[in-house]
Amino acid sequence: MSKNRDILYISLFLVLILLLWTGLSLLPGPAEVQLPDAEGGYDLTGYDFEDTVYITAPSWESWPEKLYEPEDLAGAEAPVPHQSLDFTSIQYATHRLRLTLSPGVTYGISLWTSDYAMRLYIDGREIDSVGVPGATREETVPRVRDAVYYFTPQGETTELVVQASNFVHKEGAWAPVLTVGTAQNITRLNSLDNLKSGLIFGGLLVAGLYNLAIFLLNRRQKASLLFAALCLLLALLPENIITLAFSEYNWQLVFRLEYIAMTLACAVFLLLIDRLFPDTLRRTVLRGYLAFCGVYIAVVLLFDTAFFSRALVVFQVISAVAGACALARLLKAPRPWSIKKILTFVGIGAVVLFSLNNALYKSGYGWMGADIGQTFNATAGMLVLVFCYAVVLSIEQAEVNQKLTESAAALAAAETRYLELSAERQKSNKGNPPPAALSDFGLTKRETEVALLLLDGKSRAEIAEILFISLGTVNTHCTNVYRKTGASGAAELTRLMLPDNAPG
């Protein structure tokens, strides 16, 4: 009955986590509406901007392998644009999008700047240059930034022109996806995104430092060290974290660090599963995957960014297979499971399933809709794992506290028994030299505790359990006790310290 009640409480806890994350994802903010495909622009004058922002489709006019300025695209002799091109293999291009908006209103556009080097013009005026787009790799300076720009239309049509260059990543010179809305709604939307990013980063950072502290206090808690490393690595992975901290940075260095952090997170994740569920993973699978992660990190360090970013899909596939193998073997593990194992499995499953849902959504296979695809993503899975493992740690701490209470009670009983028997011995030795006491032999506090338990008739295995130390440590303390007291074993120690009716 108690176990069923525990499972019920844990289930309610997990439901609460999901509800909290869903609530965080649905904090009051402008609604996001996806616009349909269009040919080179949108007429948004009839759209409701009061509490809504609009996300553009890839409907830009484009000029592949050209870097035009706005004046080059005007007039009768302007080059003919292309539409619906596959830019995967095109490394630089110019894109144009026309928006028909109500004049006199201040609007904003939010975008993840395109293709690692981008220059933006609004109505013929250069607004920003993230990096330096160029026609060759040598001319291009890669940068990427989550940017927001504000403008007030002076006429019926606002023209956006983007120069994009990408010689360093697998994606090609695609046009950026814009979120368009009033200045107030764009500000609200980005404030909510930054709030969620900050909460995620803060939660993972606190969880990582807390578990690191647990390991430093108890070096036997290897799982806490692995979990701390996982949390700290995951804290670096969500978009915007590094770019929010460093608006200008060495792109080559940070890009490699992001890939290395992702690879290490996957490796530590599998090591954590192996630590929490011993003998679940095959040694060959674990060692092979760790070796593969090492090879991929070497590729990231030694090869060009375009090469290892294209090789990412191979890493993702192999990681997914390794994760699936781990989950399959966990499902086949012997039953029944403890509450701690159930929680850990749920956290691991959430990371795997939510990451898969996230990958499908980003690849255009959001079969459960945009809300599900955006809400239950890889980051949500990470938070579920953190919360689940936090409960595991709470259970373990409660168990430790219980063991410490039992240990203190056992030591108190052994000491009381020793003092009573010592008093009896002193009475029987009237007129003789006082009998030896434990305090006469220069024993340390832990050695005195071990000696008291030996005198109380406890075995070495029982002493290890009572004192919450390893059997090897108990053996070392016993050796020191016998050496200092001159006893050859527990029986002789008892005869030396206690009267004949003491436990042997």
C-alpha cells in the first residue's frame, strides 16, 4: 500500500512538472501565426496586430551567388529574381521581401540572423551587419545573433533586403525567417523567450553546482559528479546562451565549443545511465560509443567547420541508436524497480522522447502540431530529467539521514554497554590497578567507534553498514585498533577491555 501511494505521489509530481513547463511555454504573450507561402511579399494591412505576431514563410525573392544592394534591384534594368530555390549548396545570395503595412505604426522584426554572415537593409537603408557577408570564404566574417530591429513604415510598402553568406556551415545561404509584429508585441515576445532561456540556464546551473557539491562532500557519489557535468554541459546548449553573454566573439572557437559540449553531454548521459543502472548497458556498446564521441570531438577540433557540421547527422543517428538501445535494455531490466529507478528512467525517457519530438518538429514533421513541437522539446526533456533526479537525490538524502540516525543509535547503545561493563570491571578489581580503557591507547574518533562496535559483538560487515563506510575502510580501522591495543583479534580485545561476561 505504501509503495502504491509513493508511485501516486511521484506521478502527481511528474504531472505537475509538465504542467509548470506548459504554463511557462504559454505565459501571456502575443500569439504566433505562421503565414502561408507568398511570392516575394505579404500584404498585412488587413491583419490583426493587436495581440499577434506573424512568422514569414520562405517566400523571399532571391539572387543566388550575388550580393546586391537595394539600388541594384531597382529600375527597369534590375536583375530578375528567383524563388523557391534550394540553397543547401548555394553559399552566398541576396534576398528581398516586401511587406505592406499600415504607415505611422512602429513595427519590429525578430530573427535568428541568417547563415552566419548577414547584412540587412530596410527601405534602402543599411540597418545592421552581423559579421561581413562576402562572395568568398576569405571575404566573409562569420557571426550569428538573435536580433530585433524596429522601423516605422514611411509608405505603403517596406522593402527588406538581406545579403547572406555561408561558407562555414551545412545549411547554405538561406533567407532568414522573420517574426513581424508591433514594436510592443515583438518586445514582449523576446522578453518571454529570454525569461525562459534564463530560467532554463539558471535551473541547470544550480542543479549542476549542487550535485558537484554533493560529490565534493562524498567522493563515493560518482553519479552526482556525472549528473553535475551533464547539467553544466546542457546549460551551454540552448540557443542564445553564449551569444547573449558575448555579442562579439571568436565564431570559430565558440562554434567548436558548442559542438564539443553537445558531444560530451551525450557521452556523460550514457555514462550516467550506466552508473545508475549497472550492467544494463553492454560494455562493448558503451565503450564503442565513448570512442565514437572521442573521434567526433577530434574531428571538431581538427577539421573545417563545414565538414564537421555536415557530419553532425551521422553523430545524431548513432547517438539515437545508442539511446534507443539503452532504453530497450532498461525496459527489459528485472522488476520490481525502486522509486528511484522509476524516476531516473522517466527522466531519461523524457530527454530521449522530447529530443526526438524536437528533431522531428525542426525537420518539418511536427505531426502533433506546432504547440506540441515547440513546448515538449529537448530543453523540456532536460528539465524533466533535472527535476526527476532532484527527487532521487531527496530520497537518497532521506535514506542517508535514516542511516545516520540508526548509526548514532547503534553507537550510543554500544557505548552505553561498554561503560556499564567497564564500571562492573572496576568494581570487581578493588585494590588492583585500574583496568585498561579505550581512551588509553590513542585511538582516533573513528577507531574508537569501530572498537566500541567490535566490543558490542558486531561483525565487520555490520560495522560497515552502521557507519556507512566501505568494508575495506573497516578492515583498515580494525588493523589500527588491534595494533594500538596489542590485541590479536576481536575476542582478545574483548577479554582485554571487558569482564568475562562480555559478548564475545
